[in-house]
Amino acid sequence: MLFPVNAASKYSEKIEEIAKTPNVKKALEHIVKQREQNIEDLITLTEIEAPPFNEQNRAKQFVKMLMQEGLTDVNIDEVGNVIGRRPGLTGSKTIALGAHMDTVFPEGTDVKVRKNGNVYTSPGIGDNTRGMVLLLSLLRTLNEQDIQTQEDILFIGTVGEEGLGDLRGVKHLFRKGGDKIDTFIGIDGGRNERLIYGAVGSHRYRVTFKGPGGHSWGSFGMANPHHALGRAIAKFSSRAPSITNEGPKSSFSIGRIGGGTSINSIPFESWMEVDMRSGDQSRLDAVDAIFQQAMIDGLNEENESRKRGPELTVEVKQVGQRPAGLGNENSSLVQHGRAAMEHLGIEPRLSVSSTDSNIPISLGIPAITMSRGGVSRKAHSPAESWEDKDSHIAIQTALLLVLAEAEMVR
């Protein structure tokens, strides 16, 4: 979605005023000159594995690098998030910038960075190691150019953004009783023009049908967990389109299936993993309700068809829950983000996605997710690459946005 042409000009005027101050002009130029340092930081962090639920080695290095850039108040919290605070003059509000440290790749993955011109290849190099580098570059710029803000700024490396991590890092940050964060800016995603202001929510389940199992010939007539699973999938996939075929985009997918011991056996269990998504919580809940009923109906139908033996059972275990929601496109955060992009020659586009910002958005806290810069390709694959092409623009955008939201001291 493009922004309306008549969007409030006061936000653009504020960005223009910030950008023309002498120290910010120098800062914007300084960011361009950081290219070699940023590449060095990118390689250092990328070559430290950060598999799901095991981000601690990368976190320790990130703490060290934040402190080298001048932060003194840096710690690793109870769940593994790295949190560094840059105090403002008043500190009446807290503006947080977050980039997730985890990757989708398992322990033991070869993460050695390979260079070919301006293209760097390694699993996780774009998503989201480059986001961490943006935070370091931004912090370095603020400190080296001696730019002060009224409000506190947090530099955060989060854990558990990917897959079954289920946003556990950012959920902890915004837990009841946690330190107050007034605004959250996520750094994730490769395209400079994307301004994510909406949260695509997801429900994820592992479903297991269980029975005694037996010989495919000798025990024929007993209830079969695979058959029950097939019935349940058929019912779910035929009913869910009543929601997903109309209105705002919603989706569902059976991502993994397993079970059984041999071709000539009735399995004792059959399992699957299910993912459903929507940017509208009510639609997500509606797909979920269809799913739950389909599991029950598939179980009952298979049990009723058996000729002998005990009934099957089913366990439906939720393994992920990310809330959906939509931010306010007229908020100062979204409008400052738009204005910062336009100042740098980018035509911003509003979009929705599943990122760390899901949690604050669902709580009504201003939050967006912005580009990490450069060009990312083949994310979530061993051939993932990142191209150093106009990579300074995302850092400059983040600088202007942060100075607007955290109130630069002039």
C-alpha cells in the first residue's frame, strides 16, 4: 500500500530539519564511510553460529561489540536477549531498536563467509545478522558524531524470532511487569521500501494420532493413525478455504508429516505440524476453530470405521502462537518512517509481516519493522547471500527516524 499523497507534512518537515543540521549532515556522510567496518562486523557475527535456542555465543560477541562502540549499560537478560541502553538527557521515554540474533540453521552448519565481489554468501548473513550490524553502525554514528537525544535508546539483540522460537525474546521484553518500552523499531527484512506496520499472526500445532499398531495383514481392521491423519487433513484442507478464499489474506499449511516403522506395519503413531496465518486475529481464530474440529472429526471417523481393537487418541499441541494486529498508519512512528524514507529518495510501501514487532503491535504499542539494508537473496537456505548494494541507505533511514522519535537535542 502506498502512502496517501496528502499525508501530514509536519513529519516531513521535522525530518528535513533534522537532516539539515550540521552534525546530522556529517553523520549521514559518516555512515557511507563505515562500509569496511560494517563488512568486518558482518563477517565476525555471521561466522558465529546462532541456531534456534542456542544464540548465546553470538550474544556474548554482540555485547562486546556494543561496549566497544561506547555503551556501558549492556546486559544479557534471563532469556538471552542482549540489551544496551544509551541514556537520553531526560529519559522520560524509551525508544527500542531490535534485531534478532537467531538464524534458522541447526548447530553444525558451515557459516564460513565466502566473498565474490560485493556479494557475501553464508547461512544467516542477511537474515538477520545484517540487522545486528545496522544497530552497531547506528550506535557508532551517534557516538562518534556526539549526537544526543532527549529520550533513552535501547539497542537490542533478540532471541527466538525464527520458527519455533515463537518470538520468545520479544515476548519477554514486553512481559507484564517488564521495563517500559514506549516505541519499538525492528530491523529485519531486505527491501528498503518496506515499512512493516502490521503483524501477521500465526498459530502452529503438532498433532499426533496414536494407537497400538500392528501387522498390516494380521491386524487389518484395527484403527490406523495414518488413516486418521489423512482424514483430518482432508477435512481441514477442504473446510478452511471458506475463510482463506475471501477477504484479507489468510493461509494454512501442513508443513511436516511423520510416523510409522515399515511398509507392512500399521503405525502406532502418525504426526504432523500445521501452520496457519492471518493479519486479522478474528480470521486466524476462525481457521483455528475449523482445524480443531477437523482433528476431532478425523479421529472419530477412523475410530468408527475400525472392525476391531481399541480406539485411537489424538494430541493437539500448540507449538507457536504469534498475535496478529494492525498498527496506526497515522502514528508519528509510521509517518516519521515514511518521511525518512522519502527524504532519502525511497518510495515507502506499507506492508504486514511476521516479525518481532508482532508483540508490541498486539499490545497497542507503536512499532514498525524496517529494512536492514543491502540486497538479501535465498534467505533460510544454505546458499543465502547478501549484496553490499546501497547498504548505507537503511542505516541513514534508521538514524533519521530514531532522531525524530527520540527527540534529538539541537
